[in-house]
Amino acid sequence: MLFRSFAAVAALLAVCTPVAAQDLDLRAQVAAFVQPTNEARTAVVVAQLRAAGFEPTVETFVGGTERSGPMEGRNVVVTLGEGAREILLTAHYDAVKLRDGTMSHGVVDNAASVVGVIEAAKILRGKALNHRIRVILFDQEELGLIGAKKWIEAHGLTNVAAVVNSDVAGYGDTMMYGQNNGAQSVAVTRAVQAVCSARALQCVGYPEYPPSDDRAFSAAGAPVVSLGFQDEVGAHQMWLAFNGGEANGLAEGFVPRVFRLIHSGEDTIEQVDPATVRLAGDSYAAVVEELDRRLSE
């Protein structure tokens, strides 16, 4: 019996250790984004993409706001495969500046999404797809979706078949998706729903979803969906806050946890669950594959 117990433990360790090691690595990758400037975060994006075997391109632009004045921004781009049309997989990597002048750690918003997108790119790299996949990690989202708008200005959307955006994917096992990106985005939403069903993934669709870089693409007429992750209770609380109206049942003045975290000093690595980052990467890759299949039919 004792030898059987040892054998069982050894077998369990053999199964669990690779996942545990991957989670430790994902946590370290997210934590690496805690930097004093967004320029330093650019360097982290480039380094992580190169470590994953990609050769990224850094596209600079003049951004900023009236308050900040002109600021150089940097979108980081990786292209996978070939095809006349392309599916964009996007997230922003910049963090917001807090009221005291320091940078938010910006891990829930939005380093965890960036690492999840890189994980998805690693999965997609080995797939035989009919579309070119362009991974774009945007700068200056926090200043008003500037990086996304500048990319659209520079490249146009003629060859863009669909856009999958990720924002806030640091914890929880419930995938949230926006349904408010126009009639042109219905097919993208249905692809997300198909993945949720096929994978038995808990998903919550929002008739009204908080804005991210998806809004730049929907305003320009592109088919797009924005995705994120949260715990189940938090996802439904946020749904009620945005879509429940006056009869939402939430306590007066209630603010969902995710909105207490982001854009604050509480957005720290302790809030991030690497299992969510791994789940996000798997799910985003599955959505892109489903879109590739549907758009090719």
C-alpha cells in the first residue's frame, strides 16, 4: 500500500508539475510589466515576444493629448502566416498614470491580457489557417485608444476580416464579451458563443460593455469583439451595473471589484491568477480558429 501511495504521488507530480511551472512563468511574465514608464513596458513586450520565438516590429507614432502634449507611442506587431485577409488579435500594454504621478502596476489592466495574447499567438503559430493573423499590442489606450486609432490610420481596414481584442483578463474563469459593436460584428459574437459552448466555458455576453480598443475598430466599421475574464460573481455584478438599469438590485453606490482595482494602486500582481492567463490564451486562440473557419466558408 505504501509503495502504491508513493507511485500515486509520483504520478500526480508528473501531471501537475508542468502546469505549475507554466503558471509560475506566466506570473513572472505579467509581473515583468511593472515598470516606471510605458516606454519600459514596450521593451518588456518586445523581449517577451522574442523569447517566444517571434520577431516583432515596433511601429512608432505621434500621440498624446492636449494635456500631455505630443508623445511618441509604440505599437508592437507580429504577423503569423499568410492570406489575402487577416484576423487581428489585440490588447493594449500601456498602464495609466495615477494621481500621485506614479505609474499603475497595470497588471490586471492590462499586462495579463498581453501575456494571454502572446500565449494565444504561440498556439496559433502551429495551425494551418486560411487567414493571416496579426497580433497588435497597442500603446496609449489609456489616453483615448490612440494606438489603435493610429494603427487604423496607417494601415486601413480593407483586408481586416475580424478583430479580437482583450482587456482585463487577470483573474476568474468567466469570459466576458461585448455585444455592442454594431451589426457588422454579429458574426464575431456568434463565433465567441460557439467557442463558449464547445468548450463548456462559462461566458457572459454584455449588451453594453465597457470601452476598450474595440471601440476604435467598431467606429471604423470593422467586425470586432472585446473579451475579458473575471470571477463569475464579479462578471454578473458588472453586467448588472452596466445593463441592469435602475432595477439592477445592486446596493446603492456599489462598485464592482474590477473597477475598484483598475486605474488604482491596488492593481498589483497579487490580483493576478496565472491560471486565468493560461485560460485566456487558450480561449483567444480558439476564437481566432473558429473565426478563421467560419470566415473561410
